[in-house]
Amino acid sequence: MRNLLITLCLPLGFGCSQIMNTPSADPAVEQSNQGAQLATSQRKVSAPVNHDNMFQSGLAQQTNYTKSTPPMHKNINHYVRGIMQDMVENLQYVNDKTPLAVSSFVFLDDDYSNGSLLGNQIAESFMHELHNFGVPVIDFKTTDYVRVTQTGDFVFSRDYLELDPEQNFQYVLAGTLVSHQGGVLVNARIVGLTSKAVVGSAQGFLPQSVIDALNGNYRTDGIMLKQASE
């Protein structure tokens, strides 16, 4: 009986000694296991999202609010285009079959035989706009030849003796100018040469800043010089 008890106690004691002699777990391993459990318990991280488009749109909006847009520089052509659009709305008898000429605009309180750089440029702008609208434009200042000189080759002339007295146009676009506070008023109309009837009219305003930007100039020895005002 005694031998039986000793035999049963030997395995029990051996197991206890194995538990006591087992070395403690590595702290680094335990910390790693805890970190893995914590990561597993947390919500899964979604895939990265491309925010380039959102950033670009946001940057564009921010730019619009924080960065001032440079002012648009409008010249005479811009205002003549608006006057031409108003004239087309009430234009009569003039179409793609009726040739038309354009004369210089003159100041209302001046001699109608005196032109100016402003009046001539307005006429040039109207010629371009009429052509864009499909109206045939006759440039009566064109000669029948090209004059070749040492300073250039010329086909235009303001000498009526060099121009054809017979011109193929029935209507002419003309107008007057009036100095006004802050700019110049423009009165434009299309008149029939035979009937003297007004078949289209429009009015507009040129700011003084736009007029001041139109400067006469000439060159001497490659240097740009402003033309002295009369």
C-alpha cells in the first residue's frame, strides 16, 4: 500500500516541478501579442482615397476668393461691337446683297470736314463688324494700283483724285461724336445715299480710359514717339 501511494505521488510532484521551473513569457512577445489583439479589435482601415480632384476644385474656389482677378482691358473694338449689335436689331433694307461703305465719325460740335484718330478708328472697327455680320463692305479708299515708295507700299489713299469716282454702294454707315463727362457719346447710323433715309441707328458710350489708350504715334530711328496733340 505504501509503495502504491509513493508511485501515484511521483508524477504529481514531477508536474508541479515542471510548472515552477518553466521560464516566464518574453515581455516583448507579450507586448506584440497585445498589439495584434488591439489592432484586431479596432475597425479596419479603408483603402486610401485620391483627393487630387477634390483638392484642385477646392484650390480653384479658394483662388477665386482669395486672389483678385486682373481687370479685363477693353478697347474700342469691344464697344463698337456692342453698338453694332444694337444697330442690327433695327436695321432695314441692308442685307448681304446691298454693298455698304463706312465713313469717318466726326465730332458733332466741330466742322464735319475735320477728322480725328478716334473717328477714323471707330470707322475701321465698324468695317470689321459689318463684314462679320455678312454685310458686303466697300473700301472706297482703295486705289486701282499699288504705290511703291522707299518707305513702303501703299494701296490706300485719301486723295479723291486718286480714287474711282464711281463706287458701287448704296448705303453708308456714318456717325457723330460728342464729348461727355467721363468719355465720348457715339451716334451711329446707316443712311441711304439716294433717299437720305436712316435705315439703322444705334448709340453707345466710350469711356475716357479707352479713348486715352488710343494714342497716335510715329517712329524715328526705330524709337516710338507719341504724336503731339494739336
